Amino acid sequence: MFDIGFSELLVIAVVALIVIGPERLPKVARTLGHLFGRMQRYVNDVKADISRELELDELKKMQSSMEDAARSFQSSVSKEVSETESEFNRLEQAVQPAPDSRPDEAPATPELVAQPSPQQRELALDTSQQAPAQKQA
């Protein structure tokens, strides 16, 4: 903190011994030690508070950037959804017949042919095999 060497500390100690005296010097040194310790704790507390404030400021900036990103994502998603809905509505209107067209001119739709299930196939095979046997009898 201060640029004080050993020789300067020795000069300060000798002057303090002469000025204060040998009886009161230990008590003064103890008091100065306590005050110095309090000063260090206070400085450390101030440093920690400043550090917390800086971290809080960084977190607030990060939060605002995340909120901005979330808003932009939400707007892009809602835009895409609305575009998809409008495209779907446009396709739905294109597929529906015009209101002035006749019902007998309905667009041709492929009819679904029902496929028999495997059980129905087996039943059909069993009955077709039994029919020739009944004809022979």
C-alpha cells in the first residue's frame, strides 16, 4: 500500500519510543494494531460490496439481453405461426369448391378400398376350402 521499507519502520519505531515512552508504547501499539485491523476489514467490506454491485449490474445486463432474445424469439415464432395459418387458410379455400358450382360436379376424390384384416382373410380361405368339399359330398 505505502512504499515504506524496513529502515523507515525502524526510524518510526525509535521516534515513537522517544515520544510516547516505554510505559505506554505497548498499549499504543496494540491500539494501532486494532485500528489497522478494523481499517483492513472495512476496506475488504467495501471491495466486496463494489464487487457484488458489479456482478449485479452484469446480471441485470444479462437478464435484459435474455429478455430481448426471448421477445425476438416469441415474435418470430408468432410471425411464423400466423404465416402458416394464412397459408393453411389459403390452401383450404383453394381446395373447397366454389359456392356456385353444382354438387354433381364435385371434385373427384380417390375412394379408399377397405383391405380385409388377416382374420377375415383366414376366414375367407377356410370357407372357400370348405365349399369344394361340400360340393363333392
